[in-house]
Amino acid sequence: MEGEERAALSIIEFEVLFRKNHKFLCMVAMDYVHDPHIAEDVVQDFFISYWQRRDHVQINTSFEAYARRAVKYKSIDYLRKTAITEKLNTRLTIIEEQAVLQQEQEDQELQHQRYIKIMEMIQALPQDRRNIFILHAMEKLSYMQIAEKQSISINTVKTQLRRAYTALRSKTLGLLIGIL
């Protein structure tokens, strides 16, 4: 019975200390962290820690002086941990940005190499077939327009385009097989 009465008394004493010092300790924390929500958290952490260690804590000064000093150090510790986290986040952001930039450069280089290969394949086509292909694929002319411009029949345009696309597909397939 006496132990239970002592525990109840300790809770009551703790509640009195909390109510008496909470606002003051929040102001102390605010001087360091400059954020009311964080200050509340720091003070709450202090009171939780104090409650958990209440049997082992020896206060040589007043509770107010002890609590002020403890909240000050908890606030400084919070700032230190936040600074380290921010530094790590900044480093990670820089590393991620560098990786993205490097990937973009590699992608651009790969696109450029593909463009060169395609242009080489187009250049390898016979002259007339190449001209018809360029007029159709790059200049977007219709079969009729190409036939008029080259003074050939539409069937010749169709045949030459079919042969151009077939040749380019087979060379592209050969390139893909070579890459794999």
C-alpha cells in the first residue's frame, strides 16, 4: 500500500512540475530551435526522459535550473542532428542530380550514335532509292508528289520505298543482334 501511495504521490509531484515549468521550458527551447512545435517536442522529450529516469536523477540545484539546462542541451542536440541530416540530404541531392545529368549525357550520346548509324545506313542505299526514301521519310512527300518530282511512276516509288525499308530493317536487325 505504501509503495502505491508513493507512486501516486510521484505522479502528482511530476504533474505539478510539468504544469509549473512547461511554458517556461518551451520558451527556453524556442530561443534555440525557433519553432514552437519543435520546442514543444523538445520539452516533451525532456519530461519523458525525466520521468523515465526520475529514480536515478540527482538534482543539486533547483528543478527549474536543472530543467532549463537539460532543455537547452536537448535543443542543441536537436539542432546538431538536424544539421547533420540536412548535410546528408544535400549530399544525396547533389549525387542524385549528378547521376541524372550523367544519364542524360549518356542518353544523348547514345541517341547521337544511333542517328549517325541510321544516316550511314541511309547513305549506303543506292542513289535513286536514297533520294526517294529521303523525300518520303524526311520531307514527308506523298507517293504522287515523289513520282512527279522524280519523273517516275507511283509503282516505282512504292517499289523503291519497300526495298529501302527492307534494307534498313535488315541492317537495323543486324545492328541489334550485334549489340546483344
